[in-house]
Amino acid sequence: MTQLEIARKGNISPQMEAVAKAEGLDAGFIREGVAKGTVVVPANVGHSNLTPCGVGEGLSTKVNANIGTSSDFGNVDTELKKLKVALTAGADTVMDLSTGGDIPAIRQAVIAASSCAIGTVPVYQAGIEAIERHSAIVKMTVDDIFAAIEDNAKDGVDFITVHCGVTLSAIARLKQQGRVTDVVSRGGAFMVGWMLHNDCENPLYEYYDRLLDIAREYDVTLSLGDGMRPGSLADATDRTQIEELLTLGELVQRAQEAGVQVMVEGPGHIPLDQIETNVRLQKAVCKGAPFYVLGPLVTDIAAGYDHITGAIGGAIAAISGADFLCYVTPSEHLAIPDVDDVREGVIATRIAAHAADIVKGVKGAAERDRQMALARKRLDWDEQARLSLDPERFSRVHGERATSGAACSMCGQYCAMDLVGKYLGVKATRC
């Protein structure tokens, strides 16, 4: 049985127990969320070394890191290094988005090396294999697409992005809308090209039950992709985006009725003042299913610093109810990320997630900040390092610029904490 089916029978699985322990919550709370569909526990039955995490309402905001090769760069070794860095930096999940090299071999190596949930986009494999066999993505067959999905499921992938909402109706809306950036989702573009070339409906929509059968067999969580997400602020919250969202809401219900765990992916490039609206709309249309957002990016002109752009949007999205933040790295829009980009992207997104968790009232979030404040007051540098989101950087920077006194080199002998700590509470004498 899937986690959803187990929960609906009133039972608590070992995976739910593990999530409850990690969150400091009662296992019954996790079971109830999974049963309602407001929480998912991505846990493929074939991922033997998995440490499960929960995503959804009432839980800490989770962070995903994307790794993967391109047609120009990367191999198994580079991606295993990125995986290690992502996990060390604190990513909760990792997606392998490889489009170059031996895609199945890279995926299998990543799964074998990872204790966290792994996600993929199976249509990448189907499309690349079609290029290798027929020199064109549009030559992939319906069976090719579903064979790739099953390959990913058999390998132990815990969640998959599937662009089921990219329908002929959505493409018609896209043409009518007249966007600035059209389609920026790679998987969405694969499907749009295939549909227009073959003049057929999206197989992932038309044969959705076939997808559900595979997902249910392996307990793969569906992440319904936003193939029509806005790729610029100018296209945010337009009719094309909302058309797809309405379809995804219907597909969420069908997945849950079939006993399949499901979450929904969201935009994209969104102005600050539209983020809350987008999150609330998704939650309403999709029955409270967990919401997984890329960023969102709140400006289009921060290339080289989009980890900051995404963290700003991610914090607001999470405060508004988003459950899962996909990181954005400094190299977004510029190049495939290297290990340093991966690290910076994870840390920036963890900052956004934690800031939101304080506001959400997630258990332990605000207390960690309080303990940090107390450690700063005591000038306890070891404890500050332990509590920080990036202990390695904390210790390195502090150590490189240390002073002979207890304070840091920012203020040195004029440290406010140190000065006031010596005299606060001491009865003043007349000068």
C-alpha cells in the first residue's frame, strides 16, 4: 500500500513515525495529514536507504536542491559531489535533472548514495532517448514516455515531476495570451513541442490513469509540474498559468482518489505583491495539497544573484502557505551550477525556509533564534557556530579575523555586548 492508503486505513507506517520524530510531532498528526492529502511522505518502496521527510501543512518548510548534468557538462562524479555538498548544506531532498551522459546510471548512483528523497523529471530521459534514436524529441512515443516513468520508479525515485496540465487547451490559451517569455519549463517545452508536432493531446493528461497505476505500485509521489509557469514578471498570474492550475486541481483529486500521494508545483517569476495570492489560489484549487515553489523569483534582473532573489520570494511564499522551496543558485539563467553554487543555493533557501518557519510557529524554530541571541550575549562562539545555518562558514570567517579579546573583530574592544555585559545591573556612581 502507499503511504496515503496506509494513513486512510488509520495506520501509522514506519515512515510516518520517522517524520513525526524528526518534526517533534505526534505520529497521529502526520497520519492525519497524509490521509487528508495535505502532507506527503515521498518514499518509494525501492529506496532502501531512505530517511523519510514529510512535506506539507503543519511541518517545517522543506528545501530541495537540483543537481544534474547537461549536454555540455557533468558526469556521475560531478553529480555525486554536488549531492554530497547539497546534503552537507542541509537540503531535505534532491532532484536529479540530468539531460546529458548516461542518465539512468547517474540517477541510480545518486539514489544509491542518498539517504534523502530523490526526485526526477522522467520526460527528460524519454526526450533524450528519442533524440539518440530518431534525432528529435518530438519522435518519442507514448510508450517511450511511460517506459521512462517506470524506469525511474523501479530505480527508487521518490517523487517525479510530470507536466500533466500542459494540455491542448492550455496551449490555445498560451497562443491567445501572447506572453513575453512563452514557455520556460524544460519539461513543459518538451511536451508542448511534442503535442504541436503530433497534433495530439498530452499523454500524461490523456492517459493519466496509466501514470497513477505506476505511481501507486511503487508509491512514487507525483509532483504536478507547472509547465506554463511564468518565466518573467510580465507573464505572472496570467490566464495561461491559471488555466493549467485549474487542470492540476482536478488531477490532484483524481490522484488522491487512486491512493497516490501528490503535490503541486508553482511559479516561477512573480512580483512580491502577487506571491500570497498565488499560494492561496493554489491551496484553494488543489484541496490543500502541498505546494512546491521554484523561488519564486521577484525580479528578472538579478542574474548572478538569483539565490537572493529566490530566497526573498521563497520566504514570502512559505509565510503564505507554501510547503516546499526549490532552491535557486547564483548561476540561474547563466550556467549549470557547480558545487559552490549548490552550497550557496541551499543555504540561501534554508534561510528563507527558517525565517518563514518562525512566523508559521513551527516547533523549535523561534527557540533556536533565542538560543543564538543568548549565545551572542555570552560571546560563546562555539555555541553560535553550532546554532548557525552554516557552521563551517561561521567558524572560518570568525577564525580568519579573530582578535585577542572575547569579542569579534567588527567592534573589538568596543563590543557593545561586552561593554554593557560588564556594567549592566551595577549601581552607577555619581561622576
